[in-house]
Amino acid sequence: MQYKRLTYILFLLLISCDNNTLVHAQVSSAAGDGISSALELALEEWVTPDFHYGVSAAIIFEDGTEWVKSAGTEKPGSSLETGHLIWIASITKTMTGAIILQLADEGRLSLEDPVSKWLPEMENINPEITIRQLLNHTNGLENYTNHQGLWTKANQDKTHVFSAQELMEYVGPPAFEPGTKTQYTNTSFVLLGLIAEAVSGKPLVNRYRKRLWEPLGLKQIFLPGHETATSPVATAWHLTRATTNTIEPLKEMSVISTGSYAFGLFANAQSVARWGKELFTGSIISEKMRAEMLEFVPAAGNIPGESGAGLGIRKYNFLGREQWGHSGGSPFGSSLIIYDPETGITVAVLMNQGARAGHFNLAPKLLKIASGSS
């Protein structure tokens, strides 16, 4: 379907503050179509139920126009702002994956390299698994986050920062033979981070910054335990069946550091949206490598709307058509980034809560509004 191009005018309202973060931005249509108002209403409606708290959203239209807005509460009596940093969890995988794809672009590794070419032998890690199989979750590795011993240790000392190598000590026996099925696992992306470090000789967080964030001007993003927050980190709402509490994520360093190179990053919605647009349309990887990234295997089947797994990304099917992106789920934050190739629109939503977040419902709703669909 031919997308009817709309012309948007960007109005930015910058509030002066110490961290120089974008606090509010809104877009209106020169045609008076009310898209901005409809998007804002959708956010306000999302935070109306008692179990929804704070949401920050960013949309980048095909022409580069941006819409950024937040709604709801950061904590009792305090609004969530667009500059707040939230745990984006497994959207981290798209960046770890991009580093690997860049190294492949440069000929410094091959997607068909076995793990054994770059890393020493590790218990329960099949050394013949390829980098491609790590990227698309066809590796059969057990998820280290399933090991109860990891959480026992995390609860013993909340200040402990887990290293990537330490996390690999909690990997259980393989779930299946590599290449025989798709099963989502965090283990593979911690290994990919270690491979990137072995190839480059640099910490992966340094590679994130030099290869991805600085070239794209992404300042509102960081990896806790390795860097200092660049902006205020949002208080998180922690929901259980019995209680709802607020938690300061950086006081739970042992928990958030379990994310590492698989799901460890914090960012704001604008940074995530800009990253998504670049990953799917920009020059951060070559067109040849992007084509490799977009080769999909069957979905693992554990994520709403997911219809395939690519190299560090997922394929979704919302609104009856295909999108590319990734979601993130953690105890203190939920997120979803989707790029819609039919309209060229990128949507990012971040929530400062884990359970009952609703990001798989809100992001497609915002895409529908932004694309002018009925």
C-alpha cells in the first residue's frame, strides 16, 4: 500500500536543566490532521488504569520529524519525564548484535566462525556453535538467568556487579542441538559481547560508545556498573501479585548487572528511537550486512506479535503487516522498538515497570495513529 506522505512541523520545547535533556517535544501536522493530539491522548489513556504508571514514547517519521512525549508517574507525586533513563533490557541485544555485524563487515570475524575460534572452553558451551547461531537464537544454549544460584548470589549483596565471565558460570546443560530449533536465550549475547572484546581488545561498553553512540549523538544511554548515568534514572514501579513498590534501580546493582551485554542498558525513548531508525535505514552497518540481519528463522514463540528471529533483531506482525525491532522486559522496565518498513516510521516505548506493562499493545497503537491508519 502506498503510504500517503504527511508533512510535519517539529516544535521543540526545551526546559533548561543541569543534564540538558530533552524534556518535551511535540509534532503537529501542517494539514491539521490531529496526529499529535491523538498520540498524546493514547499515552494519557494508557496511564489511566491503576496498574499502569509511567510511559515515555518517541516516534520518528519517514522524513526525520520526531515526536517525543511522556505521561504518568515516575514515583508518587512525581511525573515521568522524557529525559528519564529506563532499563531497556533486551533492546541491548540489537546493539551488541550491531557491533558483531560491524566486525563482520570489516572482515575481522565471520558469522560462520565457531565460538572456539574466539573464546576459551567453557562448561555447557558447545564450542562449535557459530556466531550466526548465537545471533539468531538457534544455538541451544540454556539461559543463565534460569539458574537459581544467580539470583541467590544477587540477593546476598545488592552492590555486587556481575562480570560477563562470571555470568557464564551459571549456564546449565544445553537445551537442544545447535541449528535444530529457535529458543530465546540471554546467554548467546553475553558470549557475543565477549567475542567482540576478544576481536577488538576493548571493553564492549567502549565499543558501544565509539562505534554506535558517539557517531549517532546518543548521549542519554549507559551501561550500569561500567559507567555513570548521563541523566536521572527513573524510579521503577515493581509489581507483584500482592504488592506494588517503588525501587531505585541503581540501588539494585546486583540485579541490573545480570543483564550485561544481553539486557543491561538504560536509555530514554528518544535515544532508542534514533538508534532503531539508524539500525534499519542508516549506515551503521552495510546494506549487505543489513540483508544478513534481516534473514529470519522461525520465531521462538514466546513474544507477542513475533513472527521471526533475525541477527540480533526480531520480526513482528502488527497491524497486519511486517515490522522489525526488539522488545525488552525486566523487573524494573519494559520496552519495545519497532520499525515499520511500509511507512518508514519508527516507534519506541519505554515503561518504568516490569509486570503488566502493555508495551506490546501501546507501540502498535501509536504506529497505527502515526501512520494515519483508520
